[in-house]
Amino acid sequence: MGFDAKSLGLSDSALDLLRDLVHERTGVFYDDNRRDVLADRLAGLVTEGGFQSFLDYYYFLKYDPAAADEWGRVMDALSVPETYFWRELDQLQAVASVIVPELSRRPSARPIRIWSAPCASGEEPLTLAMLLDAGSWFDRAEIELYASDGSPAAIEKAQRGRYRERSFRVLPPHVREQYFSRRGDEWEVDAQLHARVRSWSVVNLGNRSEVEPRAACDVLLCRNLFIYFSPAAVREVVTWFADRMATPGYLCVGASESLLRVTRRFELEEIAGAFVYVKRHEAPGRPPE
């Protein structure tokens, strides 16, 4: 997206204010080498909204009560919708083949809760649903699968349940034939499989009040998000996860992400050939879930 930097008042101070506000509200951080990326992604929102400068847009987002809806558009602009079925499959196979069976054997009668966040347009939670369905786990245990993303546009796509060829780049053809039907130049997911995800919701992982109710789960898939967060934001969000997750609780992050210097609340374990962070103990003074 092209823009006239001068007409938008692209000063270092104005963009720094906007960058810091985005970081404060969402956890996403643009360092000095990526400031132009932030400017490019937000420029369209500035001009479409009739603002004269990035500074005007900053004041609107920070102080105007009417800015609540605008933050959804900001999240749409900042999101990186790079996902596909069967992505980083080893962790999801470990969840379906080892973790869910283990959780099904616990004495507690409560359901197994799994949260995929961010879920983008839905390929990740639907991949897990396929794996669980293949093992008949939805019939063998009570499983509650939830999905959310910070981008309203992504959630709208996930709720629609239709995908183009790019989403199937590594999905075996026979699996696509089993769970999808062609609709023109798109493929529509099987309604029963789609319904395995109990809710598709917009959740800002930089907002504690939105995170905590959903983080009371057994398995949390938070993959390929923390590469966009500052170290401080990662530490904060992981603490919110640890405070609310069950014990044991299983946290999956992306292959290029590490929490070893972030937290001691989770221990890195190898499960069925995949690396997963596991909460084995409660923090001192915290009652078990």
C-alpha cells in the first residue's frame, strides 16, 4: 500500500507514539528496523478514516471512546495470515496421540479443554479436529475445542469454513477428500468437523481480561505469534497462561519460538517427537485449578 509520508505527518515522534500504543494494547512490537512496515500497514486506515496525520490517528485510538471498533481494523491490518492445514504437524499429532489420551485417563470428570490462539482463518484447530476425529477421540472423551484470533476478518473467514488451494499445500489429498467438498474454486469444510470447534471468537492476546477466561484450559496452542511480540509482552502473556491453565497444562509454541528464558512455570518436554512446554506444578501460593 503506497502512501505520502509527508502528508500523514510521518515524524519519528508521531510514529513512535503509535508504535508504543500498539505494543501496549496488543503486545505486537515493531523495532526500529520495521517502523516503515507499521507505517505502511496503518497508512490506509489513517487516510480512510479521514485523519490528517499519524498523530491524529494516535490520539483517536488512545482517547476516543469510539475507537473500540477501530482496534479491530488495526488488528486486521497488522495480522500475518500465514497458515495452512497440517502446518508443524508433529505437535498436533502429539496432542492427539499422547496428550489427549493421557488427559482422558485422569480421575476428574471435567472435559478436556483445548484453545487455539491465534487460529488465523481456522486451519490449525481444524487440523487438530481431523486428527482427533481420526482417533475417534470425540466419541471417547468429552473434548471442548475453542479457537480465537485478534483479527475479526480472520475469524470471519474461519466461521465461513471455505478455503482455497493455498491452504492445502501439504494436506494429503485423501484427507481433503474426506473432510472437504469443492465449491467452485474453494473447498468447504465438512459441517460436522467444523462444529467440533465450539466457538470462533475475537480475542486480543495483549488484553489480560480477554485472555484469562479462555486460558483455563488443558492444552493451549499459541504458535508463531510470539515472534511478533516484545520479550516483555511474551513474559506477561505466558504468565497469564500459567496462572489460569490446568495442571498438567500443555502449551505449544512455534518451532522458531523459545520460552526457556521467559518462564520457569513451564518445563520443555519432548512428547512423541515434538517439543511442548508443560506446566507440572502450581506457583507457590496458587491453588490448583
